[in-house]
Amino acid sequence: MLSQTDRPASLSDALRRRRQKLAAQIPFPVLLWSGQTSSRNFPANTYPYRANSHFLYFAGLPLYNAVIRLESGRLELFMDDPTPAELLWHGDRPRRDQIAETMGADAAYPISRLKGFAAGAATIPVLDAATRLQQSHLLDRMMTPANQLQDMDLALATAIVELRLVQDDWAIAEMRRAAAITIQAHQAGMAATPQAKTEAEIRAAMEQVVIAHNTTCAYNSIVTVQGEVLHNDHYHHAIQPGDLLLADMAAETEMGWASDVTRTWPVTGKFSGTQRDLYDVVLAAHDRCIQAAVPGVEYQQIHLLACQVLAEGLVDLGILQGQPADLVEMDAHALFFPHGVGHLLGLDVHDMEDLGDLAGYAAGRTRSDRFGLGYLRLNRPLQPGMAVTIEPGFYQVPAILNDADRREKYRSVVNWERLEQFQDIRGIRIEDDVLITEAGNEVLTTELPTEAAAIEQLVKSS
């Protein structure tokens, strides 16, 4: 992180610092593409455009079909000025030289000049197929998926990971803005719930806040009474008294920086006794993990702490039987908490996961094949400037709980009759965004309550 006396005076200064840090690690030229849109059903009807995050990190602007060349801290921009047809359909827009000045580019050229600057350059493949084909043609090599990089492309990706793991002041300011908008969106969702008839109405109340701030959602919103479906993207279910609604949705700023927040609330504004019991177990894991998220701590230990606290709570409620440490060792907790406790956060909501585990896992580490660890997205020590999520949960997933092999393996440690008494809980997740600081951490989303009584009040007060 930048110190108080080392803060950039402008966005162009911040971008220049990022490029200089990359140049200190990479001796060869770099080309980064912003990418293009993909068509939905005919060429002119496209999906919403999102510039490539690696491009955004160094260019700072969500340009369309643009390329930057980086070498020795110098940036050259390659993009075409708008055509008369584009001006007709999309209106006036800044020209190449104006954009170059805004981002602090050292030179700017039309795309047709790019071939003469491509020799010996490294890159990272983008996701859209048309641009990836351009990359392959220009660099005269097939673009492998970004999680299978080799040689200088791998060296480039590794250097970018080191830079993007630690957020600078401009990034943190953007993430604070995303978090503030997200908090308003969740409050709007809670306020809309008592009058809502379907999940879609609550989703609409939340996403209109994001749209009103001229921002976008950082990912497909999860707004559902089927909280056991971890990435549920359906919104047609009716809201019924006694339901819990799980809302995992967040804003992304115009410059691409993300938030990621989940809250779970009773649609009537009052948790049942069983819902409150399990909510408090998840909240205890959430709070303990945030308290433990400080520099030098291994993130996997944060995950295992969540597992331990959840196991202790489930034993206290009579759902699991045995010593909590033993239950975690045998992955019994994962029957109800199958995913990892969180991930990196930044320009991507799962930051840099286009590179596979290169960012999430420290060098030499690979994913475990254990039931309770296989979905852990982050396994490296925490350091100041890192932004992560903390998101423990409890879920009753039929595909897990009705699996014959697992029921047999865990039959002596699960009180299935007692579990039946908690059938009004399908899924609970509580998620916040945490910035690791020199002194410990800062919860960027702390203004959105997590305590059950405060959640109830936000729903009922509408």
C-alpha cells in the first residue's frame, strides 16, 4: 500500500506507478488487449461489454477493442478513432489522442500499426474468442487458456499477480465506493421484502440501486429462497412466510472494481427459533474469522477456523456428535459447509481467477482433494493491502445429504432426526469484504449489519 506521503496525485500517476512496478520485474515488452463483446443472437445484439481486468489495471479506462504496449514503464495505446457509422449509432466519443492523455500514455497509434510493435511481446489471453484469435495471429502463436500459460506469458502473469495482490490507494478508494453502493442495495432489498411476492421483485429493488449509481453488478445476483443452491440464478420462486432469503449481490464501479456481499434474512422480519440458532452459529464463524484475518496468517487457517466454529455450533445444537476437531478432520462439517470461506477481491469479484490458482495459491501449493478443502479458492499468507472476502455458511444441499455413500460414512456423527427439526433452513451465508492492514484489518462493508436483531429490524422497519 502507498503511504500517506506517497499517494498519487492523479489516476494517471497511479497507473504510471503500476507500470513502473511491472517494468521492474519484466524485461520484455507486454501487450494487453481490452477485448470485445460477444453477440447474443445476431451480430448487432451483444452481451454487455466488460474490459479485460489485466488491461484495466494498467490502462485505467474500460476501452473497447484497444491494446496497450508496456515496456520499461512506457505505455503505448493502440486503438482506432470512431467511424462515421459508430458516431451515428452511438454518439460522439473521445478520440484516441484525448484518451491517451487521460491515461498518461506516451504515444498513441491506430490498431493497424500494432503489428510493427508486437515482436517479442508477452501477453495474457482474453476470454472472448474473436480477440483471442487476433492475439494468436499477431503474436504468431496459439493462445492457450490463461490458466495454462508458459514461458514469458507465465512470467508476465506471475508478475501481475504479485502487483495485483496488494491494492494501492486508487484501488481501495474504488472498492470503498463499490461497497457503499452495495450496502445501499442490500438495505433496499430488505426494505422491499415484506411487500414482495417473488424473488425477482427483491432482486429488482437491489439492482436498481446499482443502476442508479451508473454502475453494474459485479456478478450475476443470487437472490433466492433456495439458499442451498450456492450460485442460484433463478428468481421466479414465490416468497412465503417462514422463508429465509439469501442475497449475494454487489456493485462494480465504472472502472471495474468489485464488492461482494451476502446477507440472509427472514422474509417476515423475524427468525424462527431454529433459524436464529443456526444463523448465530454462522455469524460466530464469520466474526471469529474476521478477527483472525491479520497480516501473516495463512488464509487456509482462516478457513479451518470457520470449520471449527461451525462444528462446535452444530455439536451444541445436537446436529453433529463428537469432538469438533475430530469432526473437522474427517470433513463432517463439509456436509453443511462445502465451499471455501472466501477468495481474493479486486478488479474481479474472484480476483484473477482467469489465471486458475496462480493468484489464489502460493507457489508450490495445489488444491487438496479433501471434501472439506477442495473448493478453497485462496491458500496463501495474508499481507497488508490484500482484499479478501469472509463468507462462512450453512446449507442443506439434497445432493450432499442424500448421497448414500456420505450418509454411510457420517452416520455415526450426524443426528439425522435432530437435523429434521431444522428443515426451515435451506441456506445461510454471511459475507463481508475485508482489507488487510498493517494494524490488522478493515471491514469495508461494516455499515451493513450482520447481527440477527439488526437484520430483523431492517426488514420490519419498511
